[in-house]
Amino acid sequence: MNHNRFIIQFTVLISVLISARGAFAESAGYSDMVLVPAGKFTYHVEYSAGTLDGKALDSLVRDERGRRYTMTKDLDLPAFYIDRTEVTNEQFKQFLDATGYRPEWPNSFLKHWRDGTYPKGEGNHPVVWILLAEAKAYARWAGKRLPTEEEWQKAAQGTDGRLWPWGNNYDPAKANMDSDCTRPVGSYPQGASPYGCLDMAGNVWEWTDTFQSDGYHLYAWIRGGGYFNANESPWYFRGGPITTDQRTKLWLMSPGLNRCATVGFRCVKDAE
Amino acid sequence: MNYIRLSKNLPVLSVIFFTFLFSLSVRGFAAVSLNYLPDKANVKNIVLENDVVRYTILFDKGVELTSVVEKTTGTDFLAGNPPLMFCTIGRMGSYLYSVEENKTGEKVSLSVTQHPRYGANTLVVTQTFSLGAGPELDWKIEALNTSPPVEKEPLYPLKWTSIGKTVTSWITFPLMQKMVLGSESETHCLFPGQGSYFYYFCIDSPETSFMYWTDKDDPRMPIDIFSSRLERGIYFQINKSKLDFSFSDKNDFRTKAFSITQKPGEQTEILDCRIVPHQGDWHAAFAAFKKHVRSGFDFTYYQRPIQQDYRRRPVGHFTFLYDLEIYDPETNRFRIDEFLDEGELNFGGYDFLLLWHNYPRLGIDQRDQFDVLESLPGGLEGLRKLVDRAHARGVKVFFSYNPWDIMRGRRDHARQCARALKAIGGDGLYLDTMKETDITFREALDAVNPDIIYMTENRPNLQTAAMITGSWQERAPTSNKMPTVDLLRFVIPEHIVYNTLRAIRNREDLIYNALFNGNGIFIWEDNFGDIALVPPHERVLIHRYNRIIRENRDAFLTDNPIPLVADFRDDLYVNAFPTTGKCVYPAYQDDREKAPWESKRLIGPFMEVEHPDNWHYVDVWNHRAIPLKKENGKTQLLFPEEPTGPLSCIVGMPENLKVEQEGEALRITVIKPVENASIQLNTVNNLTWMEEEVLKLEGTSGIVQIARLNLDSPYLVLVKLMQGDVLRDEVVLDLGWKKL
């Protein structure tokens, strides 16, 4: 009995410490970030080419018999903070104003902005029409970095392997999916992940820090799905609701093409 | 009306003829005559004849054909056969027949109607035979279910009555299906077959010959029963039928029974067919078919001058713009010049590029295929520069169009395509997933540039092929298997077919098939992320293909290529591309790989040719002169040794080049002057078998020091007489191992 009591007391103590640490984080200026504590996590992903519902012939995504590649590994990630929401237009404007950042090839750069600023009333919408490199530049300026895919997925699904941030069942009321435009970040509080991250499914796809080449092409792995879903043809890149365990290959080419109306990002920061 | 009783002549059935006599006498017309034997009152045979042919029809157990005699030679095409019924149709019981004569224009017709005697059999069948001035006999079959419809279900059972009966009848055509010429083994049958996406024709079996065709609604080649030894046959050109005339093999053809189901009172036109006796083999049926198809085909879009230029462009490249082969991320531009240089090294150069920018990326956001063009490096202006550079190097540029890109209801595709092509300066449009188009789309493009070329992913039917002047051939397992004949290429040679293989490791058959049929080739190594590089030995084959099809384009681009000409061997398939002063024979030996331990099989005479005596023949694929043998006054071609691979390409030309070795020099003389001529000397690389051009001499004669050829390994030297860039004669010199 004593033994059990000790365990309970120890657990309570640890919980208090963790909460205190979270409180400290918020008080230290990370009010827009949540803590994802260190710990073991089973990382399972399925590869997707984004089109033909996984049946696309793509040697990076499926094997010669048409089976999609999957990967499962046990990870022990150190603790990190992650943005509660996607980076907004307003935040990105602060970055531009502060740094005077100008892209080398500006085709489609912040295509939805007019006269150097975002459309009225969309300050709290996620910023889109930016490159992965521009997202990274923002993160550097903010003292943060882009999440690895592992970090992104742990923040989205916790440690129980759930398919959606809010649980295992699809629920269109809990995310901005299959609509015409972005919505203000955090519009779906009931769709929060176990750690309190919002819009981890839908609203906009999110860049992760993975930029790869197979020697023939350049591509990035993006996560979470976006608001837009072109469903008129099976050959379209599939948008809308995407589960947390899908890593989707996004073909990269010219900057004008790589900037999209549906891809934004959020940042992370090491917790020491 | 006059009723004639004939029953004493018919042992099994009691048959009555109702002969409808006309006031007009048949003897009055042209040369066609209709005679009853022994006499009209007691008919057993009816003879339909004109100046060239005599058909003898026998009334016995049905309507049978006993002989078809060609009058000039006296040959009976049905010799050795028992009387063959035109068709068997019907159900239980015996029949009565009525006969009716008629004339339409120059033709004399005979209608025979078969009336059932058993009351529960309600089927009345009428066959009509018409003969005009030619040897062909028109044959029609109509069936009427005379059962009256039932208005109201009666109280008694209908089983034994003829009222309200839906009739299912089994039909066979013994004349067509059972005819034997000589013996069963030398009787061959040409018939259509049906695959999952296409129709084809074959001789005896798709395993032994396979001629890929188009759509089920397109005309089909006549069914032909012929004997190559007797050099004659009869073909059945089916103009219209309710029945599905497609067969899986000769046995299926010989035994198939068709069925039709008719409701009470329903009349069905079962068959409208033409029976044509002919000399020679099945090529007579092919020629009639080709003439028929071409007579109804609209060649307007093929007669544009641009189409002639396009036909001279056999090698295309599928250029996936995301590939770092063409896109340079460091400078954010398309490295078009370097890319074309690499194409020349790897494949002997591209004639056109198909730029692919859309799938699988389309749909990530609201930009459709036309918006995406503007997001490429430099936008439309950047693409214009790419196209201009390609044009400067003689390479045409196609753009891809995705009809399925209808996101958010955007469907003004014709206008958008026209706008984009105008801005970019593209030469053609590739219609993804399509095999058809409509005239409004075409007109929108014509308004911008009437020289725009269409190319579809799938094979068009004949109606849409009038607007679509080129298409892919990508059903690899069936269409590019060797020795498949691409029949569209032989019926409408103006239509350009590109053999296209996507993710497949071995493209050898594809390349062989392209040369065998004179098709184009589409080089495709990046299948949207699935990399299937063409291996070095196949690049060499493409180089060779590229050279041969260009140097012999005078033969490949005529409108009279001949599929599967006769040869001496069952395992050898030869197409012919004849033109004035030249004939190209791509030849393929099948099944070599099935018995690799059996070498040296294809040696000796393999085919007979009929050309003037001064012609000689060179295998330009394997770089071998083809020796000739005279047999009974005819010229036979022979292989002195088995070719190194399954494919050969034999070019026959008048001998016009004389090459003599004089010590360390070659004396080259042209016997008969040729305009715009030059002499080209090529050495053949001993490892790759590729030609490496060494010397080009202007003029038509001269002495070349062999030392100038810089030979230091076993080699062949080709001396070619070129007219412009077209081959006129070639001499292969084997100078031997280190002879120099």
C-alpha cells in the first residue's frame, strides 16, 4: 500500500512540475506555443503522392506491387514547444517589416496581399503563398525553426496514434475542410490536439522542414491537409481532410509554382 | 402468281417453291443472267452468272452454294467442298421455300424465303442474292418472327401455340465457316477479334498474327477464307449485322453459333454481306477494306502542308518539367539547350517535345492547368523563350491539355488553350486521356493557328481521326508486342502513331515494333516520378531506328505500305514499304527466345521479290548485304547467316554505287547520276553496332584513302549514296580484323 501511495504521490508531483513548466513557458513569452513533453512515441506514417488516392505510380511512394510505403519507428523526442496555431498574415507582416525580406523570384509571393499588406480582416488567417525557404526565414527571425515531421505528428496526435487531432473518428465540424478559403486560425477549438494545437487538420497544409531530392526531382513532405479539395477528377492532388499519419509529397519546381494558396506553416522551439 | 411443286427432288423435306414471276424477262439486262435447272417448273439449281463469274445455288436441305466458277480460268473456288449452306437458322420442323426474282439497276436479285411448316415455329427467313457486273454476290438475310403479340394473357397455356412467342434462334454460316480450300491445313481464315479496349484482326489465331485496329464502330476487314498455295480465296465483307462477328481463333471461327432473340412481330436484318471470290491471299480483302475506309475518310486536316513536316518527325520526348533534366533550380530556368544536346547524344535527337506541367501537381490549390503555366519559370514569357530556343534548333513543342481539369466549374478550355498556345508559340496540343475531340474546340485553335497539331493519348476512331492527326499507342502488352501489326498505320498511313511505353523495363519490342510498322517513338523516362531510364543497349537501338526511318522516309511515308507480305517461313513476319526505286522490308523473326539453344535457324532463302534485275538488297539494321538466289526465274532473298537479333530491315534499291578497293584506297563511282547527290562513308562501331559518320564527299565519285577512315578495330564500312538526306544506295564493306 505504501508503495502504491508513493507512486501516486510521485505521479502527482511530476504532473505539477510539468504544469509549472508550462506556466513558466507562457510567462516566458511563449503564450502562443504549447509544450510537447519529452517521451516515447510510436511514429507511424503512410506515404502519399497526393493524387489517385495513393495509387499513383511513384517510386518514392509505392512499391512495384502497388503497396504504399509505410514507416513505423519508436522515437524518444526531447521536449519542444510548438505554435498553437499556424503563423498568421499579421505575424508574417511583422517579419517583413522588421527584416525587409524580399524574395529573389517574387512570382506569386504573397499573391493574395495587396499593396504590401494582407486583405482587410485577414490578419489572423494563416499566411500562404510562401516558400518553404521563406517559412524558414520567418522562423529564424522569430527565434524558432520549422518542425520535423516527427515533431509535427507528435504534436498533432499525441502518443496514442490517433488518426485525427481530436480522436479517431472523422468529424467535418472540427476542422476547415473542403471549403473555399482559409479561416482565422483557431476557429475550431474543439478540433484541438492532445497538447492543444489547433488546425492540425485542415485550414492549410503545413510545410515541415523536410526538403528532399531523389536525384531527379525536388520535393517536400507536407502535412495536415488544407481547406481546398479538388474532387472533380481522380487525377487531382487530393486536398481537404488528411489524417495525421499521412506524409504527402509535394512536387517542387519554380518558386512561383511552389508558393501555393493552400500551404502555410507553424514553428517549433526546443525546450532547452 | 404461279405455284410450283418441287417436292420430288427433295428427299428429306417436302418443300414447295412459290415463284413470283415478273413480266420482265431477266435475259434483258446487261450480262447478268438467272437460269433455273433443270427447268423453272421443277427447280433444283439456280445459276446466277455474268461475264466473269458463275454462282450455282442448290435447293436441297436449304439454300446451298455448290460452285463459284471464275469464267476466264474456269476455276471453281469451291472445288472439293460439298454443297455449303449459306446459313442455317431456325428451329424445329421442316420448311417451305418461295423464290422471287427482281432487278435493281444493273443487278439481278433472287430472294428465297424460308417458311416453317411446324406451327410452333414462327420464324420466316428471307435471303436475297444479287449479282451485278462484277464477281461479287450481295447477300442479305432478314428474319421475321410471325408470332402475333398477345394483348391479354389467355386462359389456356400458350406453350403449344404460335401466339406471343419470343423466338431465340441459333444461326451458323456453313459457307463461310466450313469452306475448305485444298485441305484444312492449307485453308487459312482472316477474321476479327475483340480485346478489352480494341478490335483486331488475325489469321487463324491472334497467337500467330495480330493486326491491331481501332474502335468497334469502325469498319472491319472482311472475313477471308483463303489458301496461299492455291492463291485464291473468298472474302465476306459484312456491311451490316446484328451479330457479333469476332472470334478467338480458327476453331472458334469454324464452330461458332450465333443467336438472335426476337419478340413477337419483330423483324431483324441479320446480315448484309458481300461475297467476293479473289485471287491471291488475304491482301485482296485488305485492299478492298483499305479502299472502303479511305473512300469515306475526310483527309482535310491531313492535307495541310504542316502535316507533311510533322510526318517527318518520328522521335518525341515526354518532358516532365519537374525533372531536373530540364529544370535548373539554381537559376530557376529551363536548361533547354543542354537538354537537347543530351537528347542528341542519348537518342540521336528529338523531333519534338511534349512539355508536361500539370499532373500530378494540379489540385493542390485553385490554380488550374492554365494558371500553372503562368507560375512556371518566367511565366508565359519564359515558356515562349523555351519554345523559341527549341524552334531555333528545329524541334517542335507540344503542350499537354487535361480535359478532366474542371475544378470549380471552369470549362472554357478551348479559349484558354488557344490563348496559351498563342502566347507560348506551341506547335501542337496533346489531348490527355482523350481519343476524341469536337469541332468547336478545333475551330477555337484554328482561329489562333490553323497549323496546330493534335495528338491524343488513346487511339481515335476513324471519325475523330479526321481531326486528330496523331496518337499514342500505349497498350503495351498487346499493341507493341512483336510482331503486332498496327493496322491503322497501313490503312491511313497519314495518321502518325507513336509507340509509347511508360514504366516498363524492357522497351526492345517497342522499338522493334516502331520500325516494323514505321511508327514514331515516344521516349519517356520519367513517368511522373517513376524513373525508368532507357538502358544503353536500347539507346543504341533507338539511334539505329532513328537513322533508318529518316534515311528511308521516302518509303516509310507513302500511302501504300503493305502489312505482312508473304514469306517462306512461319516464324518470319515481314512488312513492306514500297516506293519508286526502293522497297523497305522490316522483318521480324518470332520466338527466337523460346529456344535460345537453337542457333542458326534463320538461314537461307526467306522470301521472294519481284523487282528489276539490277536491284540489290541490304539489311541496314544489321549491316549485311543480302545475297540473292534465282529460282524458276524469280528472285529470292536469303540470309547468309542468322541475323544477330530478331529484327532486320532489308532495303531493296537499284544498284547504283560501285566501290572497288584499290590497294589502300576505295574507288567510288556512281553508275547513274542522281540529283543533289553526295557520298557518305560511315564506320560501324564494333561494340554498339552504331554508325559513326566519318566522311561525307560532295559529288558522286572519288577515291578515298582508307587511312582517312581511322579504323583500328574490327569494323564495317558503309558507303552510302545519299540524295539530300535520303538513302539511294548502300554498299557494305567488311574490311576485316586489322587488315590494315
